Amino acid sequence: MCAFARRIEAGCFRWIVALTLIAGCAPFTRGALAAPLPATMQGIVSLTGASGTDAASASAPVNQAEMVRSLNSLISTLDNDASRSAFVAQLKALRDAAGKSPPAAPAPAKGDLLGAIASGIASVETNLNSGLSPMRLWEARLSAAFGELRAIATGANGVSPGRLLTGMGATLAGWLLCAFVLVHVNRRLFGDIPDIAASPNPASVQLLAFLLRRSGPWIVAFVVVVLFVRAMPDAPGRTLGLVIAYAILAGSVFSTLCVIVFTVFSTAHRRVAVRQLLARTLWLLFAIGACGALGDAAANADVARQFGPNLAGLVSTAANLVTALLCGYFSVAHRRQITHLIRNRPFASRRDHRFATEALDILASLWHIPILLIAAASVVAILDGRGTEGTVLRPSLLSAALLVLTLFASALLMHLARRRDTRAQRRAPHLMRLGRFVCTLLVLLLWLAYARFELEVWSGPLARLIRHSTLTPAFRQGLIAVTATVFGAWFIWIVIDTVILEALGPNSSRNKALSPGVRARTMLPLVRNGIFMTVASLAAIVAAASLGINLTPLLAGAGVIGLAVGFGAKSLVTDLITGLFIIVEETISVGDWIDIDGGHAGTVMDLTIRTVRLRDGQGAVHTIPFSQIRIVKNLSRDFAYALFEIRVPFDADLDAITRMIVDTGAQLAADFRFRHDILGPVEVLGLERFETNCIVVKGQIKTRPLKQWAIARALNARLKLSMEEAGLELRLPQMHVYSMPPRDAESGQQEQERVANAERT
């Protein structure tokens, strides 16, 4: 069989396996669609005893079913001696408390963190004053829970321990077997699951594929087992198996999501922290997710009916307490690694975004405090012993789950925005900027949705005040208007800045012909700065108007202040006006070599609306206000002349000297190094002047701007060689010294006597 036929056979085998699995799951899927499961474990266990007959009789009155269920629970409690004693003890405690004068009522429970802690402490104090101490309540709960556990162990509730363990083992075995089959099929079809922690910068598709391949088979297997258990009679063993499987599955999914979130941040200097988190926190995160799910499942009404309300409540309370303690331990033990992930950013981001860097530094130093507050509020509510832990821990866990999902989604979006595709960035940088704009907008919408869900989850006074206050609609409208203004201004600036940058430096080879000139390179940066200030000012004015701020006094005050500044800063106004005319008239451009009357000369580096910056031949930078400029000599416009002078003797033939200069200039123009910079032949201007011992012949060559000095140096070197070959001596300024003839001694003595006689007379 050829390789092509084997490939076709393997592909057909995979499709047959996939279609078989889909066909096998179709009945269960049809049953699930017929009666959908409610949220969390409420639906998982409440439908375990449902059959086809129960589904047909779903129209029975709900109140009657609830009454029968409550009576059965009360009868089971009264039949058990331990449960009956605990129930009587609770009734006596309530009677004793009712006989006393009630103390001041504590403050109502708050939904926020500090309010939850304060409410828990106030509740404990109230219970102590009324005689309902947490110790007595916990003794009663433990006694009743152990009584229900003893009834289960002895089979007093009608289910033997053997049947209980058999049902639990069969449920877990079916779940594990189905999951192993799906994992095996997954590996046969797609290969082994890649380790995303080993790749330095995984793509978003790889992260989603890792999540689906690692947790998908276990989730599908759990759904299959739940659908299978629904078709069977009610049994505590199978319910216990579902609770355990649900806790294990929740822990696995939670740890997988955390691994993906950690991997997204594994860039640059954060890899060490990510490596430590992946090595030390997987089992801890699994335990947090499993205990949280176990607490949620044990608090279900059907679980309490089958195993006893006190035992189920004790298990739920213990699981919630362990979850809170583990969360607090995680925030303390791994505070340094998480701080490292939040604080460490690329150097360019830290340099260009100082405010965001400072905000992240504050967040990195305080991130563990909210988690510790949640854990403390949960522990206080649990130790209160009156069942108030559900009002704090469940919203806290839901908030944590929403926070993890929001961080996961925002991290993926920012990962997409930060990816560096050099080719795409070079060919279409505006698309990259628009992509970052869209990702930032989506991240903002995600966090706004998260804040909205938080207000729905927490039912404290602050949340109620925000939801029902008369200021909320106006605040919502103002927030929407400000957000739309900011993002609209940002989008307009991206479009305008992209057009200006494309005009300054075309990125594609097709637009190279549109390369800007000197004037465009001078004007466009100034136009860019002016447009940015205009867009920012208009956005600020519109945002302030959207918030209801009266801008008329502000604008009037700004006008008065501007008038005062105009009178007080005349030189500044002069700089601005002079600079505007210089730039518009194109007197100076970037790259020109200019000489200013103040003795400053150099190449123009930058032009603003107030100053010009020059760099001279020694590398020094001169910053000169426009008001100090009176006369500008620009040596960089259109063309220049390389002037030269040569000194020859008086007896030299001027015609021969002229021919020699012309021939030397022709040789220079033929040189490939200089011919592109020479715009015309050598022009001999003739005899310039006479000097003491020579005559001066002057000439010039027309060159490109700023090339005159190089051409003059090259011509002087060639003229020296030509004059040496012609035997002409280069005349230089000379000094002739004439000495007097020496005098004899007699004449000198006579001169002295004559001078002496003249002095006496």
C-alpha cells in the first residue's frame, strides 16, 4: 500500500471515531436539551433522580414537593437520637435568648469587604451578649453532624455503607474511564499536549488549544456521567461521586486557567517568577479550586436532603474555611512573584509611560491586601457559626472568578496588541496602531463589565447606593461621554499622525517617489505638534462639557490670562511671530548651513515655533530665539561658488596662467568623486589685485550647496601640482631688510662731540 493510501485510511479512521463519539453522545445531548441543568451543583444533583416518568410529571405543584421534602427531613432528624438531641438543644438556646431583653441590633451586613468584617465582628459580639456563643453553636452543629455521619455509617438512613461506596466508586470509575478514552482519542488525533510553559512567547491560538485539550476531555466526560446518572434512580452514592468529581474537575480547570495567565506574562525579566509559580503553586491552586467547588456542592439542598443538613453544612463550612485560608496563604507566600509580574515591564514602557508605571507599582505593592481582606471576612463569618459565611464567601469567590476571567481575557488582548510582527509593522504601521487601539478599547469594556458585575454580586449599602442613587444615570452618561471623547480623539490623532508620518517618510517602495522635500520636513513636525495640541484641547473641552462643567468662566479667564501673558511676555510673542514668518517664508529649513549675525553658524538641527537649534563644526549645539535673529546668511540654497586665489610673479604670463587654471578645473570635473557636485566650468575672473611682490589671480567654480569647500580644497591641491610642473613659484608675502654700512671709530667720536656741544649751547 502506498503512502498516500495509508494517509487516506488514517484520515478515514479518525473521522469514523469522531462520528461514533458524536452519535454515542447524541441521546444524552438530546436529554440535556429536553431538561437543561440549572447553575452550578444545584442542577447537577437536583436532577440525579429524575427519570422519564418524572420529566412527564413535571407539572406537579412545586409547593407540595417542597413540603414533602421538608417533612421527610424533619422526620429523619427526629428519628435519630443524636440529631433530635441537637435540635432540642438549639430550640432551648433560642428560648433562653428570646426570654432576655434583646441588645442593640448590629449594623446590617455589608457587601463590601471592610463592612463584611465589621458585620461579622458585630454579629459575634451580639451572639456573645445574648448567650448564643459560637462555641455552643459549634458544639450543637458538630454533635448533629456526627449523629448524621453515624447514621450513614450504620445504615440507619436506609442505605448501607457498601452500597454508598459502590455507587460512589462506580460514578468516579465511569467518569475516569470516559475521560481516559477521550484523552487517548485526543492524543491519537492531535498528538501530545504541548508544554506552553516551555515556549517563550506562545500565540493566543496555542493558549486556547492548550486549555481545550487539557480540560476539554474531563469536562465532556463529566457531562456524559451527569447525563447518565440522571437516567437512574436517586442514590446517595452516585451523588457523592458527582460531588467529588465536580470538585476535582473545578480544581483542574482553575489551575489550568492560572497556568495560562502566568504563561502570558512570561516575557523578558518575568520568566524567573513565572517559572517559580509554575513549579510551586499548581497543587495549591488545584486545592483552592477543588475546595471552593466542594463548598458550593455541599451547600446544595439535595445533598443536604440525602446526607443530612448538619453534615452537609459542616462539610461546606469546612471547605469554605480551607478555601479562605489557602487564598490568604497564597497571597502571602507568593506575594513576591506576583508583584514581580505586575511591576516588571519593558524599559520602553517604563520610560514612556511614567504615570502607568507608578500606578502599577502601587498596585503591585497592595495587590495581596484585598485577598487577605476577603479571607479574613470569610473566616470571621464562618466562625460566627450562624450560616452567614455564604453571604460573604460566595460573592467573594464569584468576584475572584470574575477577576481571573477578566485578567485572562485582557491579558490575551494585550498579548495580541503587543505582538511584534516586523514585516507587518514595516509594511502597514497604521494597521498595527489601529489594532492596539481596538485591543485597548476592548480591555476597557471588559473592565467596565467587570465593575458592573461586581455591583450585581455585592449587595452592600455602597452597591445599593450606586445602583439606586439619582446621580447614577448622570454619572453613567458622563462616563460614557468622556470615554467616547477620549477614544474618539485618540482615533482621530492616529489617523492624522499616520498621514503625517507617511508624508515624512514613506514606508513602501511604491511611495518612495513621494519623499518629502526640505520645506515639508520642516513644516510637518510643526503641523503635527499643532494638531496634537488642538485635538487634545478640544477633547479636554468636550470632556469637561460632558461632565457638566460650565466652561464660559474658564474660557473668559483663559482669555484674560492670555492677554496678561501677551503683555508680560513680549519677547515670547516676538519669537512666535518672527518664527512663524521665517518658517512660512522658508528662510531657514532643517539641514541648512546658516550664519547668523550674532556670530553663530552651523547646520540647522531643529525648528520650533520659538527657537532654532544649530550644530557647529565642533559639535556644539546653539539654541537661538527667533527674536535675536536680524540677518541670516544661508549657504544651502540652490547652488554655491567655490572661490580660489593664486599668487604668481609679476613677470608671469597671465594667458598661460588662465589656460593652466582652466585645464586643472576640467581635470577636476572629470574626476568621478567630484563631477556630481560641480555644476559648471571654472571661471577665471582675472587679475584681482597687486601685492608687494606678486599679483593675485581670482576664480570660482559653481557647485552644489555645501560642497564648495570640498571642491575648493581639491582644486587648490591640483593647482599646486600644475604650478610645480610649469616651474612657477608660488609667491608668498615677503619682507626685505636693508642694513646701514658700518662706521669707523673716528667718525663715531666726532659725532659724539657734536652732540655734546649742541647740548651745552
